[in-house]
Amino acid sequence: MKPSTARTITLLVEGDCCAPERYCWPVKEPESALDYSADATIPMEDIEETIIIASLAIRPSGAGEMQAISLSIDDLVITARLAGGVAGRDYILKLLIVAPNELVLEYLISLKIDPLLATKPIHPPPNPGFGPAIVATVPGYVPSLNFSMSLNSGYASLISGV
């Protein structure tokens, strides 16, 4: 099933004058499990690369918070199935995209859980930080990335399973 185009964002080249610091997906209801996509065509074509790995981490995290159920890569579109969440809470999702040349692109995406459904007060999350990342690789790809490169060394722990 393809995600709704209303829940698809178009990523831009970092540093582009039109690129936001943080992208936004539309408001989600706490009980829903929906697909949200990020189209990386523009930045990947800019560097003439494809996507081999994508990872997604969510902040805040823990029991009762929003969870990424699945993550997939279809050509240059990354799709996450997101479920749950606390009504009224703003979530930040960190999307990392890895190209075959070992370049790592990082995007922050905001997703608010419907505040009209919130019961006040909204209790603090179990963990205010990012939870473990969910990772997707293209079929047939065998990870062999060298995260000792200074450019990418900080990402090794964020892309679990590599």
C-alpha cells in the first residue's frame, strides 16, 4: 500500500536556501498506525547517488510513546509506519540516509500527535532523548561502511545493525 501523498515530504539539498531546519509531517492521531514518507530524490540526484541504508530514531521515546513499526526504502523514497504516541506531544524524528559513497545525510522531521485529543496535563515521557533507531537496507546490500571517516564517524552508533 502506497502512503498518502499528504503524508509525503520532499527532502531538499542541505544548505539550499529553501531547505527547512526541520521538516513537518501532518498531525497524527494517537491510535493510528500510518505510513509517512520522505522523498529523497532531490538530494540524491544532486550527489548522483542512491540510498543503501536509512535509519529513523524518535524523540522522546519509551513505553507509551510513538514507535516506528517498520522502515523501507523504495528507490529514493523512505517510508516509515508510525504507531501510537501521546496526544498533544511533539515528536522529532531523525532520519539518516546513507549513500554507497558512505555519505550520510541527516534530516529532522517534526510530527505532532493531535493536541485536540490531549488530556491535560501531558505527562513527561519516560525518555526525553532519541530511542533506538530502526534501520532499513536495500535488498541484497551487505554493509561494509567505514565509519572511521571523520565525516561519518559520529553516525556509527545511530545506525544500529551496521
